[in-house]
Amino acid sequence: MSTSSKLSDAPPKVENLQRMLQFQEQAIVSRMLVKNAAGSVTLFAFADGEGLSEHTAPFDALVIGVEGRADVRLGGVSHSLGEGDALLMPANTPHAVDPAGPFKMLLVMLRGAKGE
């Protein structure tokens, strides 16, 4: 996968998201897979006991569960996210991630122009 502005900079290759990033004790680790003007794709691995407190983001985002389970609070409503599950998070909506043990997720940030 490419971290440059063009996906074509790297030859196409099948990757396994669960194996692309390893858990680290008492940490949240991330690996940016793609970043360009349209947005970004980042893989996260949360160690047991780690999470993200409530915050907002200025762009729409799609969260996809890769391994484990987590409760994702979105606008005050809790959503259970597991492997293969996806949750669309509208821009500027408060959200938090509370994993139930080690958890991996893929975050796709969508930097669309206003009105799109």
C-alpha cells in the first residue's frame, strides 16, 4: 500500500489487514496506508485497555472493524463494532472508541468539498 499522493506509485498487492500492524503493550499504534487530497486510510491497533476519548473530526469517516470488538459512541449512541463491521461517522459528530480488549480498525477519512 502507498503513503504517497498516488496509489499507482506502488505495485498492486493483496495485503492482510490483521497482519499489517501488530499490537504493542499499553499503546495505540497506527499505520497510514494512503493519504492524498481526497482523504486518508489508516490502520489502528489498540492494546488491551487503550481507547480514544470523545472528540470530533472535520470530515466524514468510515470505521471498519478488522480484529476484536469495540463500542464506538457516536453522537451519544453506542454502536458495537466487530470484525467486518462498518460504521459511517458524519463530520463534526462527537465520537469515542472503547475496545473490549485488543482491537484493530481501519479508518477512512473522506475529505470531500462542502456540499458534496
